[in-house]
Amino acid sequence: MKKVSYYYASLLLVFIFSGVHPLKAQDIFATQQIEDIPTAPIIANVDDRTTYSLDGTWNALIDPSVFSLNDRMHYLERNYKPQPSELVEANLEDGLTLQVPGDWNTQDDRLFFYNGKVWYKRDFYVDKQEAKRYFLYFGAINYKAQIYVNGEHVASHTGGYTSFNCEITEKLKEGDNLLVVKVNNTLTAEDIPTTSTDWMNYGGITREVKLVEVPESFIQNYKIQLAPQSDNRIEGWVALEGQGSGSLKLEIEELNISQSFPIEENRAQISVKASPELWSPERPKLYDVVLTTPEDTVRDQIGFRMLEVQGDQVLLNGNAVFLKGTSLHEEAIGAKGRASSYAEAKELLTYAKELNCNYVRLAHYTHNEYMLQAADEMGLLVWAEIPVYWNVKFESPEVLEMAKTRMKEMIHRDQNRASIIFWSLGNETPLSDARNNFFKALNTYVKSLDDTRLTTAALIFGGEEIQKMAKEYYFPTMAGQEFDTWDIHIEDPLAAIVDVAAINQYFGWYYSGFLASAANLPAKQGRQTMLDNMHKIRFHIPEGKPFVFSELGAGAKRGKTASEEALAVFTEGYQALVYQKQIEMAKQQQSLVGMSPWILKDFRSTMRLYQGVQDYWNRKGLITDNGERKKAFFVLQDYYANKQTLQ
């Protein structure tokens, strides 16, 4: 017979004498696997539904153990309150509180670098109505979430940047209710993204939480856009939940549209002649669109525009456009971490407008809904992305399905935003056959969901391409040879898969430094050679496709200075000089249709360990975390001010 510790033997005796069978008692000490319960299809445009905010102060509990007592006893899900003589070793009250929405990293010093589990809890009151259905809507939870209502597990969600909802009609009580959320931001090699990211893995309930009240039969989602390459027909569909038949009415008063369409199998197909004023950055016209069934009405503001690739150009409303952009992370200006409100989105995008941008890259994951709404209103074209970032497990069918799910969640939430022109498949992924097959499948899937936008992906100019450039041009130039051009041919198959290629490149920042080191030459000499010859670089893209510089730039700590001749990295002067040289290079590119330098604002990253300079910040921002402008800001601002939007 195996020995049992005195502690557990004593507990077993307690269970025996209390009438509990020993085998059942042992089961209590076995960790129970929580079954994943799928979420419901996303309810589009929740802002126009009847909603009740669940934002504010939530009780919270840090649960750093791999196997906690709660994993066996399940007290927290029920917020169990013991009797005075009863021993319970976990509770959700009388301790930590966290603000929702908000990341936990910037709210408690113990959580700044934390990766693990945190439990959230709040009570809420509901005046439950007959003939209504109720859903919990979460703007985002990073990364894995288990949702409990009144002690019962109602939904599970994986993915830290996309919105989701779950129905709780049958679990909801009239009066007081309990909501508990188990959040775990731990990433693994099987996830998207993986454990390695150059941004802060902010944990928590990072976006708004709402209780959504809808009729028993309601409009669940819709897509209303111009037909591809057409400026005189609006097409789309409306998906309904709980609606068997009948008709749906589409109204756009400004366009004198009031037309009904039959509902068949919970879906109505939309097609109507119209001649709307086309949405553009110069005039971001939005129309009030009303969708009505006998049971439900939803209103939205939608812009209509045309988008296509023709030769080596991107056409917006039939005209070739140059995308004057910047990249940005979803971080608020100031001490707070994640941006989650409309005001924070508007503040970030206002800096982009001050730069004279007509375009932003929302990297490296799906940003909150307010970013897209503000972009629609402010006239900023958008690159929207999922975090297929660096080296995910491209050979895994499960990872491909995960990527498809992230895409579906992003597209189904944002498909009516006129500002979005690119669905990006990923960023800086290493070459392999498995990776190429992965992106072929993902690109096809995206096109099946939405054929009114273009696909792209950020390729990294690196590895063999850098070595080839160094061998053919860089080192010979350092040895005294002269070249009229440095011709770089992009051979990445992903450039041929997507509609518009995109290149991340850091001439003047990374490459010159490590190439000089590899040749055992002074870093300053290596940098000077690169800066003097950047204007000679010519990129050639497969099939003559248009391309954008999705990233370029250099780092700088605001206030750090040196003489221009010193070429001192992390100074404002050197960052500005790299931007000047990058702009000279951009002017020479044949098929370049835009750029989104890296990055608008300094952002937190645990990879950045240069103490006294980085201090866990990526310093490539054109502005600081508090919004102070660096010298390079004005270099880019001036270039965009003088660069024609229409080519």
C-alpha cells in the first residue's frame, strides 16, 4: 500500500466520517480540466444596441500557482463565502481591485512583468425583461478567458485582441448576478502570437465589457459596401439570429433608398442601385444606414469607396493614391498602458493627422473598435492586422485554424469600416514551404470572407537578402567601388501571394551596424557608408506589384544629443538623419505606393534592455510616451506636407 501523507490521510478520515466516499474525496484533489465552451457569433455594432456597461472597479485575485487550490475546489467561480468556522483558502474580495477596461501591468507593481492567471469578479443587477435575450460582450481579454455567470461556466475564448460575446439568457437571474472571469496571459509556442514579441504582453480585461439586450429575433451581423469596382451599386448581406422568414428593410435617407429584401434561412442579400459620394481621406463622407426587421432595428454610419490594384498602383475611387502613413501600437498617450477608449484612439490618430498622414498601420494585432470608428470619421486609411508574428508553428493545422479564427473575428467586427484597405496576414515571418502554404490558405480564406479589401503582409528584408546586398554592393563600396544603383530583388513567395507587398527595412539602423561588425570595421564607418548610398537602393518586387514600406526608421531617446558627425545612435539627431536618408531612398522607388514608418509613439517592450536609454521601451517613436515630438517627427511631417496624395 502506498504511503499517504499525514495531512491527506487526515483529510480522507474527515471525508469518511462526514459521509463522503474516499474515492470521491480523492477526486476533489484532482485538478479538473475545464472544457472550452465556444462563444456565440459576434454581434456587430454593439454600440447601437441596448447595452449596460460593466466597466469600472472589479475585484481581482492574482493566482500565480500552476495548480492552485481553486483548481480543485472551484470556490472562485462561485465567489463562495464560507461560514465563520469553515476553512476556505481563496476568495475574490477584501483585496486587489483592478479597473476594467485596463491592463493589469500598469495598475499594480506586482503585475508589471506578470504572465499568469488573474481572477476578476463583479456583481451586477439586471431588470430582466420577457422576450429578450442577453449576451456578455468583451472588447478583448488577453489571452485566454473562462467566463462564469452565477457560478456556471458559460464561455471560453482564446486570443488577446479580438472581440467576442456569449449568450447568458438562461443563466441570468432577475436582480443580482455574479460575473467571474479567469484571465491568463501566458503565451506558448502553440499560440498566436508566440512567446516572443517586441511589445508588452499586457494582461487583463483590456477593453470594454457590456451586457447586451436584444430581441428574441435580432440582426446579428451585416456587411453593406459598394460592389467591387463599382460606384453605382451597394451590395451586401444581413445575418439574423432567431428570424425564420419575412423581410428586411434597408434605408439610406440621403440616397433616397428605402427597399425591402426577403429573409431566407436567416439571411437577406442586399443589392441596390446608388450613387453615393465616395469616402476618401480628403472628404470622409459617412451615411446613416438603417436596417429594420419586424423585431429589430440597427443603425450604423458607413462610408462607400472603391479600391483596387492596377499594375503597380493602388487605386482609391479610381485614382492612384500614395499612402502617407505611420505605424502605431494600441498604447495610450501617458502613463496608462493599453488604449481602450474613443478619446484615447482620437488622441493617437490626431498625432497621425498632425504628421499629414492619410494612412495608419495598426500593428501587430487587431486594435479596438474605436480606432476604426475614429479613422472612418477622421479620414485615415487603415492597415488592420492579426498577430501572426515572427516564427509561429506554420506546419500546424491547429495554428492555421487559430489564424483563420482571428481573421474571421476581426473581419466580422470591422467589415463595414470604409477606412480599412488592407487585411494583413502577418509580420516578419521566416521563409519555409510550410509558411508559404500557410499564407496561401490564409489569403484564400480572407478573400472568401471579404473581397472588397486588399491583402498584404509585412516581409522582413533580412538574412540572405542582406548578405547578398552586402556582398554585391555594401562591402565593395567600402573598398572603393562605385555603383549607380544598388538593385535589390525581393524573392519572397509571399510577395506574390498577397495583393500588395510590404517590406520592413532598417537601412541606417540595424544593417549598417552588424555588417560593419561582421567585417571588423568601425561602426561609424559602416553607418556612414550606408547613409551615403541609401539613395541608390532600388527595390524590385515579383510580378511588378505595388509595394509599401511597412516599417523603416531608427530609435532615439528624446533629449539625447551628439554632434551630427558622430553618428551617435539613440540621439534625436541621428534618428532625424536616418529619416532624411530614408525619404531620399523612397523618392527613387518605382512601384512604391506608401509607407508607414516605425513608429508613431514609443511603446513598452520587455525585449529592450539598454538601461538608461531604453528601460523596457522601444524608442523608435516619433513622439514620446507623453506625446513630446522628436526631431524626426518634423522631418516626416515636412515630407508628407509636400508629397502629393494622388500620384
